[in-house]
Amino acid sequence: MELMDEKQITIMDEKGNERVMEILFTYEHPERNKKYVFLYEKNNPDEVIAMEYNDNGELLEIESEEEYEEIEEVFNAFNEDNFEVED
């Protein structure tokens, strides 16, 4: 992971291609002592990915189903707080 500026990082995908990602927001789980980052590509803002990261800036896959479900709830709460749905 290469930090480009405060809101962008470059990551390598599973095929070895570099992807410039925008940081949507970060979340820290105090009980698990884990940190997560939510990322998206500017040209595809509807596809958001979440990954765990450590103090060295390394990105890690979220492996447990329980963690993934919790992260999904955090993302849904973020959307509710930041994007109002118009009728």
C-alpha cells in the first residue's frame, strides 16, 4: 500500500495491477483492537471495499464472517448518516 495523499492510496489487486483507491472513511474496533478502511475507485464509486489495516499500513483481508457482518453494519450506518434518501 502506498499513501499518495491523505485520501488516496495505491494497492495491488489479485492480478498484480495497481489500483488508485480513494479512502472513504476508517473505523476502529476498540474491543478487537483492529482498524478498518473503506476504499473505492473514483471511476467506480458504487463499489466499496473494506479491509483491515495494521500500524505498519499493511492491508489485510477480513476473514471472519462475524467481522465482515459487523463491518457491513458500520458501512450501512455511515451511509444512513451521510446520505439522505429522497422520496
